[in-house]
Amino acid sequence: MKRTIFLLATLLLCLSAFCQPNFLKRLQKGKHQHIVVYGTSLSSGGNGRAWMDVVKARIAEEYGDNLVHYTLAGKGGMWSVWGVKNFEDSVIAKKPDAVFIEFGMNDAFKEYGTSVALAKLNLEYMIDRVRLYSDSCDIFLQVMNMPIGKSAAFRPDLSAYYAMYREVARQKKVMLIDHYTNWQNILDQGEEVFRQYVPDGLHPNKKGGEEVIAPEIIEFLNLNVTDK
């Protein structure tokens, strides 16, 4: 029910403010665009490439391969405190046209001692800093998968951090790509099925990136249907 309400709110916001992300509008005009992906190990290294390569390929199919490129600027094991400290060099200095942000998974890591309130302040800082850099730079917040097993035990309040991301997206009027329901649907089929996509109980593998994360982003960007 909550997801339905948010999707309706997002649709109304889209109709009133930015029916199409700015970077896609610029691609339509033949302008080169740079996407910066910032977050934890879920969107860094091979894990990030697993879904961003698919997203980039679909964007390139629609607008041309030489117009879009991306940088994975996050780091495994990091959280929003690190994100704020490194934001200038890791994000702003790269002159992005669109930024994807996710730190909820590691902000919820109990040993880091990052409260939901502090995580929210950090997230709001990053959003405000992008807007100060450029009010036409698209901002996408991401709610990722749930962990299971030991990884879940280390993050007992993860749902509160993910709820905060949804709240900030509404308050700050930024775009939210919420993968949680898709992952829940897979987990509902049983742990054995879930581990086909998330073998270690925390990090989606190439199959998870290509078949779960990337399609949601492509659908959100309305790139799942082509006129070609």
C-alpha cells in the first residue's frame, strides 16, 4: 500500500516537475552525459558494473554509445559519513550530469553507530551539495535489497534507514528508485531462490544486478520500451 501511494506521488511529481530526467533530455539533444554512482559495495566494483553496464547499454541503444559514460565513485564497506567526507573529490569534482546515491545498507550497520537522524543529515547534505553544484543535475536515491543471515543480524534496523530514504526523496523532491519490493518477491520464494541472486546474503551477484536491479532502473527511466 505504501509503495503504491509513493508511486502515485512520484507520478504526480513527475507530471508537475520533471516528467523526464534532465540528463535524458540532454542526451536527446546530442550532449555528452556523465553519470556518477555513489554508495557502498552494492554499487561499487563488479557489483556496480553488473547493473550499470546493462543500464548504460540500454541508454546507449536509445541515444548513442558515445554520448553517455559512468563512474563508480563509491567504496565497499563505506557509509554516509565517509560519503560526506569524500563528496567533493568523489562526486562534485567529476562534474556529473546525474548522481545515483545509496548508503542505507551500511548506515544501518550497527557497529558504525550511525543513527537514522545522522544518516538523514548526511543524505540531505549530499543532495543539497549536488544542487549547489548544478540545479539541473539529476539525483536518484536508491533503496537496495534486504540482507539475510548474519548480514541481516548486523543491520537490525535497516527498514528504518530505507524508510528515511523514501521520506527524504519526498521531502527533497528527488527521484527514488526502490528495489525493495522486487527483492522481497524473490525472498518470498525461499532462501534458496534468493541466494541464486544474493549468494552471500548481502551482495547481489551478476545475475542479481542484470536481472533485478538494472531492469528496475531501466523501467524507472522509461527505457524499457523502444520505438526502434
